[in-house]
Amino acid sequence: DYNQYPYGQGQMQDVVKQNVKGSFNQIIELLKSPIEQGRNFVFAGNVATSVILILIQAIASGLFAIVMSTKAQGLFDKVIAMMSSASEIMQMKTMLKVPVLKAFLLTLVISVVLTVILAAIIMLFNTISHSQLVFNNVIALVSLRSIVATIMILFGCIVTFINIYAGIAVFAMGNIAGFMLIAVVWSHSCQETADKQIYMMIIAYIVFMIIYMLAIRMCWKMYLPDVLKIALNQMQSQLKTLGSPNEIFKQIINS
């Protein structure tokens, strides 16, 4: 058994390498011929490969969150250095420490959940339009967005170090390009693209973007240091009582 173990391990490594190489070659072919290869990929309905692509996009989004958190931390540190005395700097840095790991994990989970929601929305509209696509096909279709989005997100990580606004723009363009790819391949994967299906695509994206914005509104505070979350919550509660803005800021500063 001991002599057979290295051989079995070597076989396993070869299988992993072949799968990785095959997946990489498939991605290259999809980028070269997105419509034809994308349509074949959708009808193949390989759930395992699709899930891997979705997870890779989620990890890339998490890395982007780390880069953004690092930039935000640098901004906080500059403000602290300008406004605090030498004895207060370390204490203020601890209070305004951006939760980088939490930002990564939170973004990863949100990315996966939103992609699943997008797949559910497309599946719903496929059912309404009596399309021949089944669940496996829809998951594969949604994962096509992940290929384009991942490449753009990783590029956005690099750009963010140069200019944070340009990095955000690249991130957004990656998602838009992914949506465009889904729309084109979706239309070519149906037996016939009727006018109503075009409107269904538009409605599907509008519904998804509403959910996307609601998710941002619900979760954006989680990326902030605890002291800022407390300050914002106090400000919101005070604003509800229609108090004086000067008094609100005094209370926040005193707390």
C-alpha cells in the first residue's frame, strides 16, 4: 500500500492538472468565440464547471473588496495623522481599523448569493417564455458572466491601486460586459427569439439591479469600522427626532 500511494497521488495530480488545463482552454475558446462556444457551453450544462466559475468570480470580488478596504484604511490613517496627536494616533488607528477579512468573506458570500438570484430570475423568465433551457443550462448561462467579470475585476484590482475611481469603473464595466454576454448567448440559445423575450431580458436585468442595489443598501455599513457604524446609527436615530444638526454632531463627538 505504501508503494502504491505515491503512484495514486501522482495520478490524482495528473487528473487535477488535466481538468485545470481543460477548463483554461475552454475559457480561452469562450473568449475567442463567445456566441458559438457560449451556446455549446450552455447546452452542455456542466454544473460543476459552472459552480467553479461562479466561485472564482466571488473570490475575485472578495480580492477587490480587500484592495478597496486597504485604500480606505490608507485614507483613514492619513486623516488620523493630520487630526490626532502622537499619543492618540495608535488608539485612533485601532478604532478606525477597517475589517479587511470580514470585507473579503462578506463580498464573497454576497457575490454567490446575487449570482444564484440572477439564475433564479432568468429561470423564472425562461419558464414564462416556455424556453427549452433547464436549470443546468441556466446555471451555465449565468456562469458565462463570471468569466468576463472575473477578468475585469482582477484588472480593476490593479487599477484601483493607481486610482480608486477608475478601479470602481472597471469593476462596474466587468459586470455590465458579463450581462451583455448573457443576453447575447441567451438569445442564441433559444429556439426562436421573439420580441417578448427581448423585453423579458430587459425586465430580468431591471429586477436584478433593484435587488443588487437593495443588497448594497443593506450591507454597506458592514464594511465600516465599528466606531463609524455606531456614529452613523446615532446620527440616523437623532435625525429621526428632528434635532438640531449641531447638537447631533456634539453628541457623536462626545460619545
